Amino acid sequence: MPEIKVTPLGAGQDVGRSCILVSIGGKNIMLDCGMHMGYNDDRRFPDFSYITQNGRLTDFLDCVIISHFHLDHCGALPYMSEMVGYDGPIYMTHPTKAICPILLEDFRKITVDKKGETNFFTSQMIKDCMKKVIPLNLHQTVQVDDELEIKAYYAGHVLGAAMVHIKVGSESVVYTVSVNKFALCHSGAAWIDKCRPDILISESTYATTIRDSKRCRERDFLKKVHETIERGGKVLIPVFALGRAQELCILLETFWERMNLKAPIYFSTGLTEKANHYYKLFITWTNQKIRKTFVQRNMFEFKHIKAFDRSYADNPGPMVVFATPGMLHAGQSLQIFKKWAGNDKNMVIMPGYCVQGTIGHKILNGQRKLEMEGRSTLDVKLQVEYMSFSAHADAKGIMQLIRMAEPRNMLLVHGEAAKMEFLKGKIEQEFNCYTPANGETVAVTTNPSVPVDISLNLLKREMALGGPLPDPKKPRTMHGTLIMKENLVSSEQALKELGLNEHQLRFTCRVQLQDPHSDSDTLHRIYTHLKSVLKDYTIQHLPDGTVMVESIVIKVSSSAEDANAKVLLLSWSYQDEDLGSYLSSLLKKGLPT
Amino acid sequence: MMGETEAVEIDDILDDWFIESLKSYKDLHVYQLEHPTQIIEWTSGKTVCVAGYSSGKNEILELCLPLKLLADEKKSLCAERDFKVVHGGFSEGPVCCLTHIPGTRCAVTNDGLTSDLQLWDLGADDTDVIRKTGSLPGTSVSQAGSRIAARLSSPPQVLHGPQSSSVQLTQLSTGQTLYRLEVDSTEPLSSLKFVSETTFLASCCDGTVYLADTRTSAPPQASPPPGECAPWWTDASAAPQCRVIRLSSSGQAVVSDLRNLGGALCRAQLDVQTLPRKPEDVTVAWAPALDGCFSVSGLSGLVQIYDSAGWRAEPQDASPLFQHAGHSVSSQHGDGSAPVFITTHVWHPERPRTLLSAASDGSVHVWDWVDPQTN
């Protein structure tokens, strides 16, 4: 039976290092190649030996697809491609391709330079790995080869995050990490509606989350900023170049206008240039609000938001500054932080996750004394606030996706077994649901439909034979030749098309019979006997001295050795094999007296 | 489905209320459940149960409150604002009443259609599934739903019944009836509550309340309705205050001492809309940690908080100390459909000003309000 096999190498019944193998229609695809951020040794990588014990990755895999730039989905990619070895195509969206190397390099620096680890991929390996990347556009079908087709769709999770539709023949798999309601409302979401993939693979981590509204998160942010400004303090917001910074700026600008606030808001110029550049590239990926701002005016022509100059950090009075990098590990945001950390009226708002080893991570863990270069210590007196603005999926989003897509089978990854039972039960009320562990293969039987057409000649010939019309409860067997270009034709036409000669196959069988009568009498007795036994068949006694049952020919001749014995010769064509065998067995039993 | 431009318009409507909320709430969380709930029941200091009430199959969910709300000293370092579904299960019918048995992982539900009770295991760490473990038959007489109250006892016992004549105390493990309230009146109940280990208050929709002791078969103390305009709703505060408040659908509030239910300590006319109400529409609850404060929902589309401290024996008009308008302001329903109404609300057992409220559109809000008098 045809089947699709799915084996998680990472994130099967656990969280972190997502890496899923899919075998569909003879093709092997790796979905994501992530790093587990909780381990410091080889356990941080997916277990590739599952494949490599039987051969090279390049020979086994037809392609690798990366869903988005988070390290638990792409962090092991350079390790896999350059250290284990893979030279085949790696697919990801344009924003993912732009952002991945930056995050991978940052991560590499922190792991190797700050933590002193060896056996890790190098900067050159990251570059070599990215050379193997083929970028994907949304809604564009990509033929990986003659049979394997992939297409990326907007997932709304982080910038560049995609849902992937994989198709081989009439079998298909859809993979999505996380989908929020905006992705499902997005203009390009119509494709999911009743797309009915054989398998829908989705993460279950967020299925148990019920999200606080975006407005409440924004409210909290504004409240903190406002309270700090009111007491004369300064607010530092370290950001990555993209995404949150622009949305938070628009939010602050609207708030400042509404409340008639006068304190200055600054945006560091390095950020401005990078952001402008990225936004020009990825305009289709941003949401309506930002797009409107960008199109209507240069986004940095805000009334209240100005370009930052580092001398402003020493100005007295309240202010808000957006600066890079996001984890406070270097650059301008760190310089400003050092200046402002000693004053308890000030605040730093961290809008994202910080990698272990960075100052961002340390202060988010409550550390109030930091060791800086030259053995100096920094007392952290300012208020530290951690705010999350990520647009992850939640319980509603996932159920909505499943009901829209109507998969034949559902497969959940990236969640602990004990925490997936309820969701599995919920899905199983409407769909089949699997929750494989790492290294466990789920084989899903598919029922691919093979559409077949029938030639008119063949149909006419069948109808001419008469008999009842075929109906679903009484199928009618017929003979024909199937040419694998979806046509059922008559044998003659098939032979003609294929340029082959027709060969007829005939079977002959001799049956000895004790019968003292004359040849013609014996023949007549055979005729009478068969007529009484085989009532539904056409039996003829022909003038040339043969009996025909359908197309089977029976002849009688006297035995040379025994005067009382007869030799019956039965001859039939391949098509009547069953009947022929039956007749020979029947006649061997002898004739009634 | 809402397009993104529609979302921007609602954002504008929210602006006024949200800007005000910066000062009027310390914390505010707004959630959208897949299906609305009529119940919010504490199962621990950090977890609540909610459940659907549609006519077919419904989900029972145990939710963990957002860590950010609960983290006191480390609040600023915690970014977690979301509810987590820690356990979930399925009920064949609606869930109109759900009571957690203290000290256990057991809950008892009633579907509002008969007086039978269903028993559930809320699950431990090794599973996230809530399973039905059994049922307790109610009185065959009734076609109405039961109120339920759990007794602080070992082994666990529940007090339940649809009307004053069929209140019984049942031992969960054996199904044995340990006590019956000896009252003839067949008035439907609006609530049942234990006020001590053995005494309980059975409050009827017509305003009558019975104070009874499960150790004795003597008839209970009865107190007639304090006025007109049924239905009435009642709540009793914990010791040492021992206050009982009765509220009518016209907004009349009467506060009595538990030891003298016939007399009224003070009365007031609340600022509510006088529309016909069903008994299950309204919730009145004393604040567990704010002396004299109580909350009301279901009479005005808002959750109102009143302070009865200054009330006198002669009835006067009372204005709410605080009003939570979040559900009507951020309603997901478009124009033309029925207005959103609040189905239930509860106070946090320890945090003085933290409440949870749920509405008919599936919204659940968690809010910590600022006392306007301190500003």
C-alpha cells in the first residue's frame, strides 16, 4: 500500500531542535534542522545517524526546507551541511535567508568566543552553508525535481516564517510550525481551505496557550514607559533590526500624540538604515499598519521620533531610545546601558529572548552586578522589564488551521507526550492524529487516486457483448490494456500504439476417457453432458466435428492403444484459462452413463 | 473572518478605555476562549476551571493563570502573559455548575437540566486529560439543575440539590446520603454555601434563605425575602465578618448578620438596569480580602464593585466604587447581534483586588483594579 513516512529526529514528543524526516512518493525531505538550546554537548543537534548509518545525507535527502529563522529550527544547519556533510538544495524564504546567517553568527560568537567551546561550526561554514540555500517566494511552485513540488505560504509567526506544501503526484504533506490568526486571515490564506493534505504536521507547543490580547501587551508597554517618563527617567529599548522596533515606534508615536507628551524619542541611525533596507526587501511580509506608514511617508519622518546621536545619552531629563543590538551584547545599546544603569529612575525594556552569555540574558535573570571588561563591575540599579510581543499561535489558531485544511491525518510535534494527550483527544474527535517520539516512524497509508480513462472503442465493444449494464454493486470484469498515460484501451489499439505484434496464447490438454462408443457418439454425449452442467454458457456442436464451449474447442479421437478409450483434445486461449481448466477437470471425471 | 483593516477600527474604539486603563488597572489581561463559559472555579491558588455550556459536547479546561500576574517580586522579569491549558477533558452535555473538592484533584459538575451530578478527576502531572470517574444521581423529581457546595471534610462530601426541598449531603466515595434539609418549600435554589465546617446557607430564588447544620436533623432557621422583585441572589462572607448580602433583580441590596438573618444591618439601591433576569445570569460575591466590598455582575453589562462600609439601615442610592467595562468595550460581536453579557466572575482568594470575569462572547478577563479613592 502506498504510504508516507514521518520520523522526527528532533522535537518528537519533546521541545527544541526541530528536525523532521518525511518520505513521500519515494522522495526524502528534511523539515527544519534546529538546535536544542538546553544542551551544551552533541545532544543539542538532531540525531543524523538515523540516516547516515545507511549512507550519505546527500544521497538520501532530496531537499531540506527551513520554516523560519529561530535557532531551534535552523541552528544545526551549518553543522549538518558542513560538518556531517550535505550538498543538496536547502530551501527557505528570502527573509529567513537574510536573517539566519546573522543569528547563526551571533550564536557562534557567543558559544565559541565567550563560552570557549570547540567542535562547533565556524563563520566560514555558515557562509558555505548559506551558498547552498535556494530562496523561496510566497505562493510560487518550485519543482525540486520532476516529481517533487514545494510551495511556501505566509505563516505570520515571525518575519519570513512559512508554511510549506509538499506534493509528489497526488500525495501531499503540509508542514507548519506555528500559525496565528492573522496568517489565516491573510489574503493568501485561501489555499489552505479544504486543501486536504494526506498529512498536516504542526507543532503542539502553543496549542495549550490562550494568548493575552495584543492590546494588553501594548498597554503594559505604554504604562511602563509612561511611568518612567513621568518620574523623569530614561527608557532604553534594545532591538534587533527588524519587526518589533517599527511597531513599537508607531505605538509610541500614537500615544505621545494622544497624551500630548513632550519627552524626546530617539531611534539610532544604524537601525534606521538597516531597517529601511530590510523593509524595502520584505515589504510583502509586513502587516498592513507598517506598510501603510512606509508607503505614505518615510517611516522615520515621525513627529516625535528623531535620529539618535550618541551625545544625547548624556542629556538630562526623560527620553526613550531604541538601539541595537537586541541582547545588549555589544555596540550602541550596550554603551547607552552602561551610562544609564546606575540610576534607579531609568528603565530598560527587553522585547525579546536573549541568548545565554549576553548581558541581556544576565539582567533578565535578575543579576544586579555585572562584570565588564577591565574587571570593572557595573551596578544595575535601573528597572529591568521583560516584555514579549511575539505573535505565536495558540489553541484557537491551531484548531482553526486544522478545520480549514481538513487533513486526512494530523501529526503533532514539538510537545511533551503528557502535555499532548488532551489536544490529541480533541483532534481525534474529527481527524486521525499521531504524536511520534524522536526516532519513531509513523507510516500513514495513503489512498492516492489514479484517474483512468477508457477508449471509446473498447467501451463500445463491451457494450456490444450485451448483458447487464455495470453498476456499483455488480461490477463487470473486462479485458483491456492499461497504458500509463491514463487511458484504458483495447488490446489492438495498445499493440498498435506500442508497435508490438500480437501473440496469441493457446493451451492444449489431453484427457483420456473410457468410452466404447464411436467418436461422433462420444462427442455428442460430451455435448449433452456439458449442456446440462454448464447452463449459463454458450455450447455448440459444430458440423466440423468439434464441440465449442465459449471459445474452447473440444475434439474427440480414438486412442491408438486402447479401442475402448478415447482421447479428448481441449484447446483454449489465455482469456478462457479458468473455464478451460474447469472443463478439463470435469471431463476427467468421466461422462454419465 | 476579520480582515486587518477591521482590527484597526476596533483598536480606535479601544483607545479611550485603554488609555484610561493605564491608571485605573494595575494589571489587565484579556483572553478569548474558543467557547464561552458560565463557570470559573478555583482549583488552586494559580489554577481555575472553565467549561462550555452548549447543548452538545463541551470541553472542561483547567487553566493556569499567567505567571506574570502571580510573580510578585520578579514580576518585571517575567514576560509570560498567557493562560496555559494544563488539563482538559470532554463533557457529553453542558456544564452549568462546577465545584472543586478542596484538598483533592476531584471536581463535581451539573448540567443544569437534571439534578444528577458528574464526578471528574482533574488529572495530575503525568497526564493532561480530565476524566469522568462516575456520577451521583440527584432526586428524580426535578427537571432543573442543581447547586453544589463542597464540604471541607475527609472523606469528601458534597451538598447539592435543585430546590430547597431536595438538598442533600452525599459522601462521594460511597454515594451515601448523610443528611437532608427538612424543608417543604420547593423553591428553586440560587446558591448553596458552607459558612463553617458544618453549617450552610441555602438561598432560594424568591429571596428566602435557610441556615442549617448538617449535624442535626432539626429544622433550619428560615429568613423570608427582604423585599419584592425576585429573583434574589445571595452570598455569605467568611468568618469573622459573617455577613450575608441579598440582591434583587431590581438592584435592592440588603446586608444582614449571619446570626440575625431576619434583621437588616444596612440597605442600598444599586446603580443597575432593571431588566428581567434568569437566576443563572447574576453573580454577587463578597471580596475575600476587602472588608465590606462586594461585586455584582449580570445586572448591567459590567462588573461593579461596591463598598458597603458607609451604608446605613435606611436605604439609599449607592454608586459603584469601580466598574469593569472591558467586556462590552472589547466585544468581538459586530453590530446587530445580541449584546455581550457577563456570565460569571470570581475574586482571587488572596490578592485583594484581582478578579476574573467571563462573558457570553467567550472572553475571559483577569484584572487587578486600582482603588480610585487612593489616587
